[in-house]
Amino acid sequence: MQDTKVTAIHTRDGRASGVSWQDKDGAHGTISAEIVVNCAGQWARQVGRLCGVTVPLHSAEHYYIVTERIAGVHPDLPVMRDPDGFIYFKEEVGGLVMGGFEPNAKPWGMQGIPEPFEFQLLPDDWDQFEILMQNALQRVPALETAQVKQFYNGPESFTPDNNFILGEAPELRNFYVGAGFNSMGIASAGGAGMALAEWIVAGEPTMDLWPVDIRRFAGFNGNESWLHDRVKETLGLHYAMPWPNRELDTARPFRRSPLYAHLRDARANFGSKMGWERPNFFAPAGEAPEIAYSFGQQNWLPWSGAEHRACREGVALFDMSSFSKYIVKGADAEAVLQQLMSNDVAVPAGQTVYTAMLNERGTYESDLTVTRLAHDQYLLVTGSAQTTRDFNYIERLIPADQHCVIVDVTGQYSVLAVMGPRSRELLQSVSRADFSNEAFPFGSSREIDLGYATVRATRLTYVGELGWELYVPVEFAVGVYETLQAAGKPLGLANAGYYAIESLRIEKGYRAWSRELTTDINPFEAGLSFACKLDKPIPFRGREALQKLRAAGGAAQVKRRVAVVTLDGASQAMLWGGEAVLRTGPDGAAHPAGFVTSAAFGHTLGCPVGMALLQRENGAANAQWIAEGTYHVDLAGELLPATVHLRAPYDPTSAKAKA
């Protein structure tokens, strides 16, 4: 209803149940509803706040001009864009529309959107528009003498990452959001509307929507001061160069681990994931810890390579505090997790289990490490980005009549990963615990002393080497770090960052959520069916779908599968992900066969290495089909010979991790 304001969102038992409204004449009422959808545009954040839902977007001023007729401009003139100048042009009634996305935008509505505000423009701001106008004059000199018919300045909302926001709010059942389209509403509308409608009907996404899922944000992303500073940058990203591994610069540093200052002083370059400041790499003395962006090998590659080799050959220390961490506790904790996790979590206390968490289609919602702490308590660890998403997924599937709760403890524990062939030697020097293979086997977890601190040590690895993850209460994190650094100095202990983790894990063929593992991929395709116990006593979510796949042949009959690709001998090349993989079969014809999902430079292998999703159109993508083909990766038009590996090219038997 036009000229009508939503004044309240009603809830009942944790679900949206209706809305109250009032029109400009004072008439008001309430509409009961089973489903409420917030498509309120730049008002979506305010509407969400009516029911405690975070919708992180902020308005910014957005500009374009319309000129009078210009000689030579005709209706068939193509739309023109100049990304370097942040501008675009298109014909309108014989003149030009010229607008753009300036790199330093001007947020609007800092005190909230005034009332009433509808179908209105904002005052002209030629100073803010100047950078666009100057660049436009270089491309279209005729603008210098053209008459400007109208200057348009209207507010539009932008999100913290420039992707729109879609899905059911994690804070409130049956309350959905479709907002924050960042000047791409018309282009995205059809697909976004279909995806949202299917989500409402099915009760969960029917496709991989992670890049736009509302659960990629947390409550702290709704902070207005943070949003105000962040949207200054995200508006301009429309025309900014999309460099590989580009980091956003504004509203940072944001979430900091207790070790932030120590790592900063050690010359860390920080990236951001779920707001966490995480070390990408460490620059050597005399070098600025900054990224020189390019599409080829970037400046940090040799520095990250040194960290990679330190982990492979000696010992390295990683700050993984951004891991999402939950405690699941209660008399029914085991039964609840058995219904949610594909693997068997009915294990003794002190043992870890790697498992998938699936939907009813048998595809990935997440992959987790589950550690049993006691008969009624588990520690769940998942990726940094999924904190809200995984918590929400698990919490909503805990039956109301079960004695079980989940608590997010991400911020209560730092995680220090000590990895490498000398990790046992280092830890043994600072603890009375026995780290021998017999006393502390792979997959076990226990509390140990470390210096003055008591921490949980879990023998796992995401880099393919012998090592332990140390879960440290935040108040002890600095002390533990300093103790390890002092004891590790004679062993050559190196600080290492997430770029090294990426190259190490891809050489080892370890999969990553949102890249190799998505809601479109099942465990047979991912090569991880070993983590799915299809015959355990308690059926789990997605088991029926996997049983049908197994009956049809399982991994031997899937049309898609995840594999590792190496560009052997291409030591000067760099893969980033998204590159096409071509397969030449016995008939001699090359056909597209998939794409690279994750990539890095494999410093141990001496060449670029990636994970790839390969697909066969007619028939199974089995080992024989893969072995019969020859492969190339299309790197910016250059076809580079590639080798496909169904087993990890580095330590395929995991002998080093279990030594």
C-alpha cells in the first residue's frame, strides 16, 4: 500500500507472525502472516530492527546527469563504460546520461532516513561529482559545452561486501530479506526473486547462495559507524579493478585476535574474514607488509613461500583464532549431533571426528571437526566465515524436546596451530605432556600444560604436516604465544599466514568450504564419502539421498568430481581460481571439462597447483576417464599443460601428518 508505513513486526514463539501499519492519514491496522518478507530497500535495516534482525546496509548519495541534445548522439549509440574513470554513458533523447561510482562515496542518512522521504532527490553536490565529471570530459570532450538538463542525486543503499542480501534471518524464523542490491537490482531481480521464493517454499536454499546469504554477516555488521565508513568504499567497487585476493581497506582493523599487536610488530599483512584481522603473510625486514596487486605472481609470493617451506621442513606457528567454535552440551547432545552429522560422533571423550553436515539433498551445508569433551559435551570447529550460518543451521534443527543447547564460543578461545616436522620437539620443550605417537595419536585431543597456561591440544592438521591445534583461553593467548616464540627460536620457528595455509592445504588436496564443498556438491563428488557413515544406528540428515547415490555406484558413477591439478614446469605462472580446465580425449578433440575452484603456488611441488571440479557430460567421471585424458588450464587465453591427480600430489598416504 502506497503512503503506508510498517510500524511493527509481530512475532510468536520465535517466528514472524504479522505486521502493523499506519498510513499518512492516521489509519492503522495489523496484517497476520505466516511469512514476512523485508524488501524495504534502503529502509530494510530499519525494518529489520523492528524485530531484532540485522540487515547490514547503509545509504550513500548516488549521482548522474542528463544533458540536452548533443550532435552525433543517436538512439543506436551503445552503452559505454570507462572503469578506469569510474563512469558510464548512455543515450537519452539525443543527449547523454552520464553517471558513475566514485571510489570515495558520500554516505547519507547518518542519523537515519528522515520522515517522510519518498520520491525525493538530494541537493546537487558538484564537488563530490567532480572526479566523475573530470574523467567524463576526457572521454567525451563534447560534454564541456553540452547543456546539463538535470543533475540527479538520489540515495541508494550499499552492503559491506557489494553483494545483495537474501534469505531467512538467523534471528527470526519465517522472516525473509531481499535487499541491498547495490545498483544491480534490475539485473539481479529475476534470479533473486526466484531463489528467494524457492527458499521460502522449501524452507532452505535450493542452490548455492552463499555469496548473497544473509547469514554471511553477524550482528556486529549492523554497527552504523562501521557501515558508514565501509560503504564509502563498496560503492566504488562497481568499477574498481577486481584484483585477485583484493582486500577491502575501510573500517579496519575490525575484529582482532589477542595476538594482533604481536603479529603486526612481526610485520604481518592482514586480510579480513568475517571481520577478523588475519595474517596473510609476514614481510621480511626492510619490506613493507603490503600487497602489490597484479594478475601474475605478486610481491609476497617468495615471503609466503618461505613460510610454506618452514612448515614443510621445520616448524611454523599459525594464528587460527578466527575459527568458528561452538559448544554443544546436554544429556541429548550425542543423539542430536548423530542426526545432524554424517560421521559417527559416538566416540570416547578426547577423540575428534571429521564430518560433513548435509541437507536433505545430500549436499554440503558445512564440514566440521567435532571433538568430544565429555559424555554430554562436544566442541565443534568450522570455518571463519560460517559462524552465523552454521550456528543457525544447527540451532534450528535441535528438537524442542531434546536436552541440548549450542553456544557460540568463537571469541573465548584463540587457536594457535603449531605445524611441521619439529612441532613435537617444540611442544615437548614447553609442556610436561607426552606428545609421542603412542601417547598422543592423530585425532586425539586433551588438556595440557604449556608454560603457565592450561590449553586444549588437538592433534590435527590442515597443512599436511605433523602438528597440533592449541585451543587457548583468550586471557592466556599472549603468554602461550611468547612461550612458543622463545622456545622455538633455536628451532627456527616461523610465523606463517593464511596464504601459506592455502598453498599447503591445496598441495595436500584438502577441500575448503564454499569452494570445493558447496550446497551443490555431495560427498561422493567431493571424494569425502569416508566421512559419511551410512549405516550408523541413528539416521542423519541427507543419508537417504546418499544411500541412493551409493546404490547407483557411488563415487565410481558420479559425473563430477573434485581433483587436484598441477601446472608442472610452469614456475612463472600463477593460478587464482576460476580458470577453465580443458580435456583432450582419445578422439583428439579438446572440450571444456571443468574449472579451478581454489589455487595457489605449490612451493614444495615447484609449480602452480589448484583444486578443480571436473565434469563429464555423458558417463561417469571415474578414474579411467580421467586417466585417458590430457589436460590444459586456460590461463588468460594461454593453454598450459596440466596434470590431474585423484590423490594428493604431496604425501598421498598422509605419512607425515601421522608420523
